[in-house]
Amino acid sequence: MYKGKQATGSTGIKDDMENAGAVWVDAPAFREENRVWGRVVEDIPDYCRELVKALSE
């Protein structure tokens, strides 16, 4: 499902995501296709900005 797709999250799931074929991105928030990704609670403001941009398109 995520093979070759970019993903992020807490560092606790990094190995799992990479083992699933994802390309790990160390960023507070970003969007790829229709998915909006964020890492941790502290990054919620960045995540919300990305989500609003995605929804407004």
C-alpha cells in the first residue's frame, strides 16, 4: 500500500513504515497525493496548515 510512497510519523514507527516499503520523511507535516502526514502532537499546527491547503484545493 505504501511501497514507494512518502510517509512520516513518530520515530517509533519509522522502521515499520520503511519495512512496508515507504520512503521515510523527517518533516513536521507534508502532503503526498491525497494523504496529509504529520509526525507528533507538537507538529499539529503544521499538520493543520497542510490539511487546510489540501481541503481548499
